[in-house]
Amino acid sequence: MQRYMKSEMPFIGVRKPARVGIVDELCRRFPFATQEDLVDSARALWREAGFREERYVALSVTGHRAQRRFQDPGMLGLYEEFAVTGAWWDFVDEIAGRRIGPLLLSHPDVVRPLLLRWSTDEDRWRRRTSIIAQLRAKDRTDVELLRRSIEANLADPDFFLRKAIGWALREHAKTDPGWVREFAENHELSPLSRREALRNIDR
């Protein structure tokens, strides 16, 4: 697991199905009373983790259905810390698509300006988050936000940003292939981004 993830932090060896079961049982038996309790507990587990699975659990706890009522902009600081200090795709993709993405749909007035700032941030993981936050938005995609987040990163040679651009466009193509094809025709995408963006359209 550690070799596959190229992780400096070691793994215990607990696979995802087992982790999901553990988190589900714990969240049902010991629900958090307040958002503050949830944030403090998840942050402590994340910061004190000696194994990568502990960080997976910290992230999973925040997204458990028992914590649904706490999903508002008050969680953004925690998710940002997870993304920046986790600094790898396995954490960032979950945070972007399943934590910040839903918050964008429910609180666009707060989250949209944040993602626009992140799209030009020095940290590549904030930028990747801004690009892929709408992977699950479908017909609710804010295409102007998507366009600006991608355009801000087109010239960056970073693999994870180019992959994110292609992925975001490929997912939106399932809803609006015409928009994606026009975007690809009018922008100088990297070969990786272009291949990913047009994969389903061409097929």
C-alpha cells in the first residue's frame, strides 16, 4: 500500500471495506453533538496520525451521514488543512469532489469566491481542488467557475493539474459535450488534458 501510494507515512494494512465498517459503527454509536466537536476530533486524529489509515478515517468521519447536518462553510477550514497537509491525490480528490463540491452547491456565495482564489494559489493542491470540485455537479455545474479555474492553470506543466483539467472536462462532457468540445477547440490544452477531456466525446 505504501509503495503504491508513494507515501512517506506508513500503512497499517487495513483495507477500505474494513475502514468503512469501522467508521460507520463508530459514527452511529458515538455521534458528535456539535460541529466544533467534529472538527476538533477530526483535526486531532489527522494531526496525530502515525499511519495513513488514521487520516483516511479522519476524512471519512467528516463525510459520514451522521455528520450531514454539520456540512456548511464552517467545515472549510478543516478541509483546506486536510488538502494542503495531505498533499496527495488520494486525500485531495475526496475532499474536492465529496466535501467541497457539495458545499459549493449549497453555499455558492461563500465557496465560489474561495475556489476562484484557490485556482491561482501557489499550492497545487488548492488549485487541483478548484478544478475538480464540480466533478459530481452535472447540470448544476457553474461553467464560468470551471472555465476560470481551468484557464488559470493551462500553462502549468504539473501532471496533477493537467490530469485534473482533463478529468473535470471529461466529467462535464457527460452533461454538455458541446461546451467541452468548444472549450477544447478554443484553448491550448496539454496533450494529456485534451486526451482526457475528449475521450468520451470521441468514443
